[in-house]
Amino acid sequence: MSATRAYINGESHYSKGQKDASRYLITYLYTQDQKKWKSYIEELKVPQGDGLARETLIKVGDNEAARKGFLIGRNDKDDLDDLVWLFVNFKNMPFFAKAIHEWNQGDTLINELFIIGTQIDAKIKHNILTENDQKKFLKQITYISDKLTINELNFLNTLGKGTREIKSMLIIMNIVFILIIICSVSCYYSIMVKRLLTSKKEIEAKNENLSLVNHELDRFVYSASHDLRSPITSLQGLIEITKLENDVDQIRDYLNLMSKSLVKQDQFINDIIDYSKNKRKQIIIEPVSLKELFDEAISQMMYIENASKITITKDLLIDEIQSDSLRLKIIINNLMSNAIKYADVSKQEMMISIKTYFKEGFHNIEISDNGIGIKDEFRDRIFEMYFGTNKNKGSGLGLYIVKEAVENIKGSIAVSSENNIGSKFIVTIPNVYGI
């Protein structure tokens, strides 16, 4: 309804522009006043602009040229969306197709009026306009103006009829929508009744899931308490033995064992802290320097046994990325710690290689070593909670936490390893901002 109103309003500008242009052209024909010629050109632009919009909408569809044409036709800029929308979506509807046909015929006559004006201007400028020419041109202008009036009336009548049809359709549609709303409300209440009947089953299913979560929590608490108490028990035993020992060398051995026990407990506590942070802390995407994270991890792990004997090489093709710094720190610290703890001391040269690079739209972190490797039968289970190939070296939480941290930042982790040859872990991280 709004769009047809806009077209009716536009037609009034079209009609007025055409009639004013004809009047100015006739005045120019007899007075040869250049101001009248300019006024004729200016007024003729109104129907010509609408004609440009019509041709563009038919050939191309909605674009800037069509909207510019409507503006030249003195249509209000607030009506442009309605004008374009009605034309694009209803151009094949009978009432609007007929209106477009009248519009097309009118534009043809406007073009003829433009040609006549060009001929008049040419004769005036060459000073060859005769009285017979004036009569002939006047007759042509009058004829075109009369025909345009008929086209304009037909256009208005067609839109008026279409508007009435649309109004009737809207009334029918309102009735249909009211019926749909009534049916929808009825269906809604029916669905709600069914949901109430099935809510008991849903609650039972949730309780079952909660029981599984509680079971996993019980397992975690039991294992954590056992792993926390084990080093303390060992320390208590070593302390009692040390009290009875007088040999300084033997006491040093006991102190060394105590130190190892404390290191193991410290590592387990750190794993629990990482586990808690990874579970609870919100993901924060920010600029992170991979070089800084690796340098920090390496400096903190120099106290681990045999760490000073390992050659660490870095090939960082990318440094700063957009990701979560906490999860990346957890991932790098655990993978570096494992690479050091599971080094093969029987080898003449122990090595760890660190690489970062961009591949196929993802950031990649690659940590490889020539350590003891992973046996084939263990490879599929290394990311399970509390699974460890050597409980004396780790808590069994490290790689489980790494996998969870990787998944939290929407990444993936892959491992390749050969027993007694070495291991390679590749962490793939999404490129958050596409840069």
C-alpha cells in the first residue's frame, strides 16, 4: 500500500514535469528565449529520470542507477525502498505489469518530445525556423501531450485498481493470520502438556548425567589425594631413616631422594592448578607472543633432571598470534616438561626441536624430541586422565589437560612417536582474525 502510494505520488511529479516541459518548449518555440529552453530541459529530466529507473530495474534490478533515476524524478528519498521493492517483486503481477506498460509508452512519447525539442533548438540556433515549422512543431507537441495525458490517466487508474485489490488481499491475509495465531496457541498448549508429561524423564536423564559427573569427580579426588599423600609418606620415611644415619654421603643420597619427591609433588600440584584454571577460567582472545611463552617455559624447567644436558633448537616462523594466553601457556609448559622428563639419557646427544609456522589457514606449534618415545599400545591412551606410561615421571594429568586446553581454543593436537626413537606433537590453532 505504501509503495503504490509512492508511485501515485511519483506520477504526479512525472505528469507535472512533462506538462511544464511542453509549456516551456512551446514558449521557446515562439520567443526563442534561452531561459525557457533551460527550463524545458530541467523539467523534462523528471520523466526522463523515472524512465531511466524503469529501464534499469527491468534490465539489472535494484542498483544505484535506478535509485538515482527516481531521485531525478523528484521522488522522495524515503520512498526509494518502497518504489524499488514493489517493482522488483510485483513487476509480473497483472495490475502492475499493465501500469509498467503504460509507463513504457509514456517514456517513448517523452523521448519523442525530447527529439522535437532538439530539432527546434537546432533550427533556432541556425536561424532557420519558419512560421510553418512553428505550426508543425506546435501540432506535434500538442499531440504528444494529449497522448501522454491518456497514458498518465491509465497509469493512475491501473494503480488505483491494484491498490483496491491489495486492500482486499490484506483483509483476507489478516483473517488467515488470526486463524494461524489461534491454531498456533492451541498447538503451543498441546506441546506444553506433552513437555510436562516428559519432564520427569528429562529430570531422570539429567540425574543420571550428574551421577556420571560425580563419579568422575570422586575418581579425581581419590587419585589426587593418593598422589598428594604418596610424596609426603615417602618424605616421612626418608626423614626417619636420615635421623638414624651418620654417613654424610648416604645422607646426601637421602636428601636427593627427598628433593625428587618434592619436585614430583610440586609438579602434581601445578597440574591440578592447570586443570582447575582450564576448567573454570573464561577464554580471552588477545595478542600472545609464542617466543615469550617458550622462553619462559624453558627457563622454569632448567631444574628438571637432565634438562641442562638437552640441546633445544627453536625455529619460530610466527611469533605473535591472537589466542588465549593461559591455555597456550598450559599447552607449551606441559609438552616441554614431557619432552625433558622423557629424554633418553642413553643417547649421546639429547635434543628438543621447537617450530612455529602458518599452514593452510592455521597456526601450528610443533615440539619434537629424540626421547624414549611412546609404545604403540599406549599411543591411543596418552590423553586419558591419570594414564601415564611411567608414573614415576608424571602425574598422568599433563596430556589430559593439554588436550582439554587445545579443545577450549577450538584447536587440535596430533602425535607421532616411535619407541626409543622420539615423539612429535603438533598443535593446530585457528587463525582467529584471518591474518
